[in-house]
Amino acid sequence: MSRSDRAAHASGLIVETVSGHAIEPILDALAELRIEVFREYPYLYAGNRDYERNYLRGYATTPRGVVVLARDAEQIVGAATAMPLAEHTEPVAPALTAAGIDPRHCYYFGESVLRASYRGRGIGHAFFDQREAAARQHGFSLATFCAVERPATHPRRSRPN
């Protein structure tokens, strides 16, 4: 099953939600985008294509998983992922369980990546809006996500001029 919600933005970009087998043809492009953005601060992650493809395939094979895409013409310039936390493979659930939250009731907002030149245009907000819509569609009233925290003094942190 595939679902696609499209929203045009004033900037001329398209933000759309894809699910199921509609994710498969874009796995390589998504993997490359994630590797590109994750090299930057605050992630500082040197990924590899095989790991990224396998990780992202989980969203394609989970019926309630989605990828929200930002496209400029046909080029994918950003993406955000989401799925039921109980279906996610990364070890996020134990922290919620320790806090008294049942992971089976949470929709997990995975990573959001967006090329730097497209930031500040409301795309990140659209990523959240469409993932929240997917969570509601699948009967979830709780969502969770993780963030990378680096110290304010980190040497790779950008400084205001």
C-alpha cells in the first residue's frame, strides 16, 4: 500500500508523504542525502550507503511507516521518517519504558535531514505536520523523537559573527 500527501509551499518546493513500496525506488537517493547531511554538525556521523539503505528499508516494509520528502523539481533535498516505535529497530524504547511510557503507544519520528541551502523555509515544520498526520491516521496520540545534543563549546559548533 502506498500513500502520498502533497503540499506545495510558497518557495515552490513540494513536500509529500510516501509509504510502503513507494519508498523502495528512492532508497539510494535517501541514503546519499542522509550521509551528506549527517556529516555536518551536530551529527558528525560518517555513514555508509549499505547501512543507510538497510535502515531505511524498514520504513518501506512497515505498513505504518512513512517518509516525508521535500523535493525541488525531481531532486530530493530533504526527508523525515516516522513509524510506530514498537516496529523500529533502534534501541529507543527502553528509555521511554524507564520513564513510564509504553512504547506501543508511541509513533516514532525518526531523523529529519535537509540540505543547508533549503533551511529556514518552513520545511522542518511541514515535516512535523505530515508526520503528526500519519501518527493520527494510524491511531497514535503520542509521538516521540531523539535529538543530538552537543556542548555549547563544541569546536564544530558554528558561532555568530
